[in-house]
Amino acid sequence: MPENKKKSFLPTIVVGFGVFILVMLLIKLNEANRELSLWESKKEVLEEELKNLRIEANRNREFLEKLRKNPDFQNDVARRELGYGKKDEKVFRFSEK
């Protein structure tokens, strides 16, 4: 009789260990799925930011190209940004307060 109990006890241990392993794998799979969702949402945010930065870079590139090649644009920018004026021209500067 004790030998029969040993034989029935061993499969119970193996099945119990298998269930334990399965539960642990499911827990890890759930954690990995949550982490994947987090990274996917971060990816979407970063892709949108990259798109906006590319648009800004193109605008800056166009601005610099015009600044290099267009003398009228150079004068306009110098007058607006630096407060330059033509000879014998009065330039009024007002505070931004």
C-alpha cells in the first residue's frame, strides 16, 4: 500500500509543478503585454514629435535659404530682428512691457 501511495503522489507533484510553471508564465506574459502597450504608446508620441520636428526643420531650412539668397529678405530681417535702419532713417524702439 505505501508503494501505491508513492506512485500516485509523484504524478500529483508533477501536475502541481506544471500548473505552477503555467501560472508563472501567464503572469510574465501579462507583464510583457503591459510593457509592450506602454512602449507602443511612447512610440506614437515620439513619432508625432519627430513629425513636428521635421516640419520645423524644413521651415528653418527654407528661412535660411531665403536669408542667404534674397537681399530684400535679408534687409527685412535685419530691420525687424536687429532694429537696423537705412542711412538717414530714424528707428523707434519701444519696450515690450
